[in-house]
Amino acid sequence: MANSTFKGVNATSNAASIPALSEGGQQAAVKKVMYDTYVLTADLASGDKIRMGGLIPAGAKILNVVLVTGALGGSCTVDVGWEASADGVETETKTGFFSGAVVSAAACSTFSTATTPTLAGFGKKFSSPVQISVWEKAVSSSATGLSISLMVEYVEC
């Protein structure tokens, strides 16, 4: 039995007799990265928010979000998502990237949307600029000194 060949959406479009234009950013796109780190100087309370990096621009399509924490203190549980846009077009989604990620002093923790693609933010294209944030859910022991790093990879479409 011969193997089959399948084409993605853009490959199918490009193979047409009159190729349709692919969505901007899907071919020869430049990947951009927003990266930031925060070191806790005191324990956070449930509901506290840490704003990470600058605004993700309108038209950005999320490729991957990586949350990395160091083994430098206690442990806590966090959500990672985005705040509502200033114009109200994008609504706040605290768990858009990660929901209840447990970061621990026992070891460095790494979470990636590439391995959890079912969350709302994976592949999301923002219509308005948004602020990416980390929300504290629970602190199980002293988290002072715990570092939280966040990297957001995206293309502008």
C-alpha cells in the first residue's frame, strides 16, 4: 500500500492554480519573543498579580508560552493569562496559558503551551494589545526568593 501525502491549509492554497494569499505571518514570518523575570521579595497573597514584559501587540498570534521557575524558595500555584485590553475588545482570561501550575522549591519547574495545546491561548490571535500576567492562586510555603520567568513567542499577522 502506498503512503498518502497530505497538505496543510497554506500548502493547499499555494498549490492552487491561482494561489490564495496566506494569512500574514504564516510564511516567512519573524518570530518575536517577550521575556521577563520576577523574583519574589515577599510572599504573595492569593489573587496578587505580576505583570510580565510589555504589551503583546494587536495582531499577535501566540506560538508558545514557557513558564520557568527556579528552586529558590517555597512553592506556590499560579495561573498565567492576559488582562483585558484597554479598549475592552479582549476580555481578561487568567488561565489562558496555564491553570494551577505548581511551582516548587524542590526543583526547577518548566511549563510550555506546546505540551498543553488545549488552553485558550495556544494559537490565539489578539485583536487588541494585551498585558500578559501571572496570578497567584495559593502559597503552600514561603515563596520569598522564588524566581518566575515567562517567555511568550509570537508572530504578528
